[in-house]
Amino acid sequence: MTNTITLNQFHDLLSDAYAVCVNDTLYFVGYDTDDNPYIADNDGQDYVDLSTVDGDIEVYKNYVTFWIGGEAMQMLFLDIKKPV
């Protein structure tokens, strides 16, 4: 069963995330000067503005799917912890 969420609900989910995996690539979550979330790779080169999501945001058991600029995105939230 698939649930859809609003862009604001998606942004709320991201507020607790430090890093995500999108289409098998590691990205770090950040916020621009207007508090819009984005993801970028470690060098800040591969930048994706997450306020530009097209259509439905679908929530599955282990991931979220959405579209940006016609490209399908599959996002896994990562639980990264400080080493003991």
C-alpha cells in the first residue's frame, strides 16, 4: 500500500535527516537562505533543490519516491550515528 504526502510533510521528514541515499548516491541534507531543503554530494557539486518536486510524493515502507525535472528519485533516509 502506498501513501502520498504533501511537500510540507516531505520537508518535515527531511528536517531530522543528516544524509540520504537517492538513486544509489549519498547526499547530505542542507537548507538555503529561505529554509528550503536541498541535497548535495560531499563536494556540493551535485545539488538538488527539494522544493521543486513534481507531482506526488509516495511513501513506501523503506523509501520515498518523487520526481524532479522529469527524473524519478528514490530516497532512503540514513541513520548515521557518531562512532562509539
